Amino acid sequence: MGITSAIVLFAVIWFMVLFITLPLRLKTQGDVGEVVPGTQPGAPAELNLKRKILIVTAISLVLWAVIAGIIISGIITICDLDWFNRTDCALPDGTDG
């Protein structure tokens, strides 16, 4: 895995974890009962974005380390995921896997 692939993998994992964690423990203006005029009741009252970004980064680093380790070690390769035989994956003995 190259440096660009590693960065892209981390970015994809980071944004996926971010979108999963954003709605967790969210207090909306409607829940609190203090709706600011001109906003939706579903708008966040307190977002705590800095805390969520730190949590997302920590979780993403752990997930990235595990996934990158699996990719680098070769436990799972692209040939293992090629269910329709669209890549040229040959075994060391010359036969197709």
C-alpha cells in the first residue's frame, strides 16, 4: 500500500465514522425547548464538534491500523474479493484461483 492509498483509506474511514457518530447523543433545539426563531426544531442545541472530532479521530486511527495491517500483511488480497473473476489472479503454481 502506497502513502496515497493509506491517506485515502484513512480519509474514507474517518468520514464514515464521523457520519456515524454525529447523531449520537445529539440534543436538538426541540428537545431542549429553546427553538431559535428561523431555525428548525431538529437543529442541534449543542453540537460539541471538537469532542466528536477527537473521538472520531481516535476510533479511525484504530480501525485504520487494523485494516492497513490486514492489507499490508496479505491476509486478504484483491484476488480474495474477486468473486466474478475479473482480475488476472493466478496462483504460484500457474493455475487460476
